[in-house]
Amino acid sequence: MDVLSDILSTIRLRGSLYFRTDFRPPWGLRVPRFRRVARFHLVTRGTCWIRVDDGPEAIRLEAGDVVLVPAGAEHVLADTPDTPCRTLDEVVEAAGFTGRGALVINEEDAAAPTRLVCGHFEFDEELHHPLLDQLPEALVIRWDADLRDTPLEDAFRFIVREVQEGKPGHEAVVARLSEILFVQMIRSWANNEGHESGVLAALADPRIGVALAAIHQDPAAHWTVESLARRANMGRTAFANRFGNVVGETPLRYLTLWRVQMAKRLLTDSRLSLEQIAAQVGYDSAAAFSRVFKKLTGRAPGAWRQIGSAMA
């Protein structure tokens, strides 16, 4: 499994459709902050504006554009940057929206509507990766020539068709397609932006990327800074400095954090003993593993397993 796939699999990305819209001007709604959720809005018709966390600048979106708000930040969507906004709950209540069909504003107005497909991605509350912290407040993918004939265009078209046709099971289909959309958006952002630091910059770095791939391919190996530097074909000091500058963590700190994330999943999803889990994530004993796990999470592995089982 490649590094990006490994990361997204471990943080348990789950997509969900929460409404499609039929908004006629004037309209504006405020979407509240919510932890561990990344929201997306795909414009299928018309135009609108989005402003994240009351930022100084609103961003205009046109048909075919999609915006991702990765960190669950509060944001407003409106027909103009200055239109007064109601809260999402107020809009839903006023529209009598039940979760079926479209969320409608100004149903009797003759103006052409703006249509959106809106959904979100959930991440497990207790699983994390620096990649999520390094995403921008609003990630916008524009419908342009570079998008055509790409997997991202295919994801757009599939989602729009499923929503418009509304066949049985379409919400489940859109949820799965939206997960593909998330991955494709991250890919597009990674390819089109000049990342100087962060996990995506590390993946694109021909040397640091090799070391990251080695960690993800065999996290249980007895990696040292020296052995990872050899994989990267660099000297120890130069490698350690570059890894830290690009990734934002030292090589061994990143390795430890990743092992703990893997252990969290194994504790929740498997019946493996602590000794077996310790071996799978690179520790010689359950005691050594438990010390590291508790230091980073504040809980012993056994306590974590009990909580995870109760929440499952």
C-alpha cells in the first residue's frame, strides 16, 4: 500500500451525503464548526460564495467547482459575499427539510437556482496524522481544462448523476464516491501546489519520500536514523535535518507516532494480545510498547481497548 493510501486507511475516512440544494437568491447559510469532520460542497449549477471562519476574503465558486473545508471550520455559503446568513439549523427548520429530496430556499422565486451537493468526511476521533493539520482552511478545485479527462472529473460526474437520478441506494453510492473525491482532491492539491514542507512535500521529495515509504511498508522494522538515511541515500545528519524540516517531525518521532496510530486500530479492531500487537508495531515486549503508548496517549493499551470496544 502506498503512503497516502496507508494514512487515509488508518485514520478511517468515511464519507456521507447530508443534502443537495435548490437555493434561489437571496440566500445565505452559516455552517457550524464541527470537530473531526471535513465538509465538501460541489457546485452543480449556478454560482455562490464561501467564507471560512469569518476570513477577510470570500471565494467565488462556479458550476463544476468543489470546495473542501478540511478541519470542520465554521463557514458561510451565500449568493453574494454580503448576503445576511442564517444558521444551517434555521434554514433546515424553515424549509421543513426532512433529509429527503433537496434543501430549498425561496421555492417560489423565479430566479435560477444554485444547486450544490453537500457532504462530509468523518475521521475517527482518536486517530490522527499530521497530514490533516497541513491541509488549508479551504481547498478549492476549479473546473478547468486541467480537470477534464481525469479521475476527479469522473468522480464529479458520478456524484452528480447519482444525486440527480435519486435511485434506491444513491446516498450510499454518493458516500463511497465522496471518499474517492476526497482522495482525488488531495492528489490534485498535492500536484498543483508548490509544497515546501509537510507530508505531501515529503512524499514528493525523491529522498525523504523513500524513507517515508520504508516506514509505512515495514513499521515493525528496527529503524534507526542511520538505516533510514541509507534508504534515502543521504548522510545521517543531512537526512535528519531535511526530514525534520520537511515533515515537521524527527524521523524517529514520526515512526513512533505512526506505530501508535497503527496500535490504536489493532487494539480496537482485533483480538490480538498486547504481545502480538507490540510485535506488529515494532516493540520487543508488551511492557516497552505499553510505556510508549501511555506516554503519547495518556492511557494504557488495555484501557484504550476497553473504550474502543465500547464505542464500536
